[in-house]
Amino acid sequence: MVGLVVFDAMVKVYDLGFSECLRVVVFHGERELSTNQIIDHLGIHSAKQQLGKTHVAQKHNFILPVSECEFNITTAIEDIGHSSPLTPGHRPPRCTGAAIQVAIALLEGSSVPTGSRIMVFTSGPATMGPGIVVSQDLNQSIRTHRDINGGHAPFYNKSCEYYKKISEKLTDISMVLDLFACSLDQVGVTEMRPPVERSGGFMMLAESFESDQFKKCVRHIFSRDEQGFLNMCFDATIEIITTKDVKICGAIGPCVSLKKKNGSVSEMEIGEGGTNTWKLGTITDKTCIAFFFQVSEEQKAQPGTAFFIQFITKYRHGNMGVRKRVTSAARRWVSAGAPEIAAGFDQETAAAVMARLAVHETQKNFPREVVRWLDKELISFASKFGDYIHEDPSSFRLSSNFSLYPQFMYHLRRSQFIDVFNSSPDETAFFQLMLNREGVVGSLIMIQPTLFQYSFDGPPIPVLLDVCSLSPDVILLFDSYFYVVIHYGSKIAQWKKMGYDKDPNHESFRKLLEAPAIEAEQLVAQRIPVPKLVKCEQHSSQARFLLAKLNPSATHKSSYVDGSEVIMTDDVSLQVFLEHLQELAVQG
């Protein structure tokens, strides 16, 4: 079943069952109405479900099966246009917040709250009504990170409060909010982040609705399983049961705490805490949530004894059947300092979890403070698990199970999740939202991107994420999850311009150009949201997507050979970072 709500200065709800002409119910975009007021204006009333009777959705003309309204909804979409002419020097009137409120009320009044999602398609920021992001006057620029941190974003706090209420409403009635923002400017993703993230909704940032990026994402959402049902699962809950020696601290991911406390819930809260049960508006086979536990001080664990953690996941499948899955994990306690601790350490997972914790910290502290917190935690980690002679940095060693972890933390400190310089608030909100729901492999690519080298010397090989990997006679394939970059060395680019790839005598060169292009296309096709594909030449402006992530082992301040690549930055290199870490860790 589908409905259509269109908004500019007004919110228009289309009557899809009225075939004689386009019939709409109009709401003023400046007004914030209650759910009951909207339902009354629409003339629909929710039928109460009686105990023991099967729930049947009330049918009316605002929400109909696609088969019954395909012509009307197509006609309505083609009819979309501005209700009033645009004023020069002003942004278009856009009441996004009011439109979302009307859509929620429409679904709630239709008695179909379970298994429903609101998909918002917008090409600009809200300029009026509840949830306003910026005024219509183009002389007033949209807020930046500095404006938000300095308290100079006049609409920010009020809009955030409005969308937090929307988020709570979506949780109560098990709805999902998706956001498709296609614009060259910001659209207010920062303010709208809570309802999208907490409901588990889909978010996509693109430049145009005509892009393949947008079309692939929409097709993905409406994909079907082998039985023909939509690959959508709704109204999910996750309950955790533990033995007495383990306490539940919380969770970070696309979930909401239901505040159900019992004896296994810790007083220390991390993320969505204070509960042993969480709610998810939707769940997929890619959903990833980080749960945090604490060793109970009341129950002294005996080495060698077992403890258990059980996850009970319940959700409504696309065929509207309810499914429950129970997953139990058993582990054994060991004494402090036991070799099993080091042997069982997963540094990739630890890096992904620390990234989520760091993003959580950015909601409360400035980036510089979050970097200090990360450094403090890393020094403590190195001091505890490193092998060294006291106050002798040259003796410091980390075993293979720990050796990559400091490198991950170095790249996390410099990532767009913490260092928001050169990112808009909307981009930062999108990046952090995606990190908080991605699995370990995807999270690691976001933190420390992959870099492959293609050359005439042999098959593609992974190379260091370092400026020394740049060379004029190689092609680099860079994957940072959000961007896939094909970087042509200066000689390769010159040969390409001279058309050597079209010469039959240079078949090997043609194959060299094709190999990274094919691999890049596969990466783009497999990933949702679709990453942006960038093809650039060495020393070109778009090479910045790669240079910004490379380890600056050679800078304009260091001694280097003429002709070698350098990065103009004041950031310390990975080698200097590790040297400082060793000096601080061996102090005990």
C-alpha cells in the first residue's frame, strides 16, 4: 500500500482513489498540528483493535494498494510543481518537518503503523515551519560546524528538539523514516538524524535524483526475496539475558532503549543503556549493533567457570509473520593477565567498537577532546599489553594480535568521523550514522581505507596507505567506503591522453587501464549506499580524495629527494605517532 504527500509552502495529501480529478487535502506548512487534529482534517479515524481479533488495516483513498492507484499516483507525481512563483534572492519555501508530521498522522490514523515506512525525498533544507533549518533569505547562509558549536545557528536547537519528538513518536508506533537528500547544498540531515538513525531508516546523500546512485538505492530498498516478499522486516526487539556475573551497559547502533531494567542491567550506561531490551524500527541481514557489558562486582567470577549471554531477536517478516531467533553464547572466565586474553583479542573488532564509542563522544564533546580521549585510551592499552623495559622506548613491542591496533587508532583520529574540518554538518551526520550501523569489515574500510597498486610488473598488490605509494607509472585503486578513487600516475595519464590504449600494439596498456576500472565497478555495484566513483590524475584537484587519507611520511617540512611526492600538512606521520606512543607507554 502506498500514499503520497507533497510539500512546499503547503503540505498536500493526495486522495489517490478519486479518479475524476486530482483531489488533495492541504495543510499550512507553518503550523505544528497534533496527530488528532491532522486525522480529523483528513477525515479518517483509527479503528481500535479488539482483543483476540485479527488486525485488519482500514482502507481509504489516501493509502491504497499500488495496483488500485498506479495511474492516479503517476499523474500526481507528474503534476508536482511549486504552488507559488519563487522570489529572487530567496530559497524555495519548504516545510519538511510539517510534511513528516502529516505523514505519521496519516499512517497512524489508517491503522497501519506496524510495517510501514515514510520515505522523504528532498532537494533542499526546510525553510519554514517546524524543523526549519535556514531562513528563505539567501543572504543568510546555512549553518556550519562553527555556527553550531558557537551557538550561532538560530534554528538548530529548536529543530533538533522537534525531530527528537518525531523520533520518539516513530519508536512508539514502530515506523521507519528514510531520507533521500539529493542536493548540492545541505538539506538539514544533522537535525533529521535522530529519527532516521533511531528508527533504523535508510539515508542517502547524492547530487541529483537523476543519478545512478539514487536509482540503485531505491531499487535496493524494494528488492524482494525468493518468495516474492519485500526484503523488509519491521517492529524488531532484541532482548539480552545474562548470568549474574555479567552486567549490561548498553548498545550503540540503530536501536532505542526500552528502559526495561532487571538485575542484569548495569548502573553505568553506554549509548542506549539502562535496559536489557531494545527496539528497532527495521532490521536487515546487514544490521550491526555493538553491545557493551561489565563484569559484575557483586558476583566474583571464578577462573574456569562459564558465563552465558543470550540474544532473543523478534521481528515481523515481509510476509507479516512474526519470527523469533535465539542466539546463545558461552565463554569461560580467566584470571587477570592470563595468556588467553591476548590470544582472544580481535583488534579489527576492537577498532570498530572504539570508532563507535568515539562517535558517541562527539555528541557531547568537541573533536579535540575526543582525540585526547582516544590518545589516553590508546596509551593505557599499550602500557597494559605491550612488552617493554620500564622507561626504555626502544624496547617496546606489541604481539601480532595487538600490533595493528595503534595504526587503526591513528587513522581514526584523522578520519572524517572525528576531524570535521572540510566536512559540512550534514556530511558528518551521514558519515557517523553509517559507521554506527556498519559491520566490522565495512567499518575498517571507513577508518583505514584500502589501497591497491596496478602496474606492468604483475597482478594488483595491496600497498601502504602512504604518500610513498604514489608513483607516475602506476594506477592506484583507493576504497574509503564512501568514495572509490582510480588514481592515474602522471606517466599513465600522459600515455592515456596520447591514445596508447587504443593502439593494438599496446594491448598490455589497455588491459592495465581496464583492470582497476572493472574492480571499481564491482565495488560500486556491491555497496549500498552507492559510493561515489572518482577518476583522477596525479597532481589534479580531485586527487585530494586520496591525498587526504595518506600517511604524510614525507611533507614540505621533511627532507626529501627532488621529484618525490610530498603532502602539504602539519599532521604528524604514523611513524612519529608510534614513537610518541612508545615513549608514553613505557612510563607505566
